[in-house]
Amino acid sequence: MSQLLKDRVAVVTGASRGIGFALAKRLAAEGAHIVAIARTQGGLEELDDTIRECGGSTTLVPLDLKDFDAIDRLGAAVHGRWGRLDVLVANAGILGKLTPIGHLDPKVWDDLLAVNLTANWRLIRSLDPLLRASDAGRAVFVSSGAARIFKAYWGGYAVSKAGLEALAHSYAAEVQSSSVRVNLFNPGPVATRMRAQAMPGEDPSSLPHPDAVADAVVPLCLPGFTGNGTLVSFAA
């Protein structure tokens, strides 16, 4: 690998599986130290083993993103150890339940907004000073076509992702005069657990692997990427 992120620090949420797992591996292969966040301890440990086998390094953070106080503590911990953050990939998300909007259980609605939207605002609130302390802070928020292509029964998920896009675009406008760059990435259909949950009859072998998608995200994380407020969609 070219080590384009040598000695840089990257926070990746949803890192225990799927796109987050694949992207954490790729960023580590480029030399970044990975602060890996997920609820699943076993998946984080598997990621740690994989990255260490390739000569990389990780800090594992078992964290439920609905624990907003823990997100605040994350910022303090990163500041105490490194004093800056070079890359944030806000990848974690949940599907909720595909059902008519009027049938959504209030708890499902609340969880969708908490994980897919509010947690990302809390990450910005906690980590923005650290991204600004980097010479080239880069933030990437993983969205979905559901934010712009509205389908029956996808309302809860669509609302949460549309809100995420508004959040990221607003943040991008605010950092325009700084060294931070904020962008969105739409992976499209990918062979992940969430996709299988949404489309249980679909053949996963017909979909791109998370590793291929991760390759497309890496350029957005590099110091040399100057785009800001853009939405990049994966093309298989």
C-alpha cells in the first residue's frame, strides 16, 4: 500500500462488520491508526486481529451510539491521546422496520433518529474541534439513496437519512473557510447484513462486496481531497 494516511488518526463508526469493517481495514492499510467504534465486541476484536496481521494498529471502542454522553467522552479521549482527529467516517446506521409510516412503533422511530441522525450530530459536536486541529481534517457521512428516492414503507429510514444529508451539508458550509472538508457517500446496494434484512430474497453474490465500496471511500479521507459538501455515489 502507498501509506497515504501514515501516522493519521481515523474514527470509524459501525466498524464491526460490513462497510465499516472493510473501510477500517483499508484506512489502516494506508497507515492510519483506527479508532474503531461499534456495539459488538466480538466484531471489533476480529477487526483488531485482521488489522494487526497486516501491521496496522487500532483502538477499540465498544459503544452504543445512543449513549450520547459516551460520544462526548470519546472526543475527550481522542483529544487527550492525540490532540487532533484527521478522519471521521460516520458509517453506522440502522434500517429500522419497513412498514407504513403510520404503523411505525414510536421506539423504532426514536431509535432510527437517534442512531442515524442525532448520534452523527453528537459526533460533530464532540469531534469538530479535533478535526479543525488537524492540518487536513476529513469527515465522511455514509448516506443512502433512500434520502432522495422515496419508496413506500421506507419512510422512517428515508427521513433519518435525509436529515443526515441536511446535517452534513450544513456542516460542510460551516467549515468551508477551514482546513476541514465534509462530504457524503452513498454506497448503493451492497452485500451487507442490513441489505439482507431489507431484501431477504436477494442473492448477495449479485451485489458489490463491502471491500469494493471501501476502496471508493478512501479518496474522500485523504488530505489531498479538496471537495466539500459533495455527495459521491458508488458505481460498481
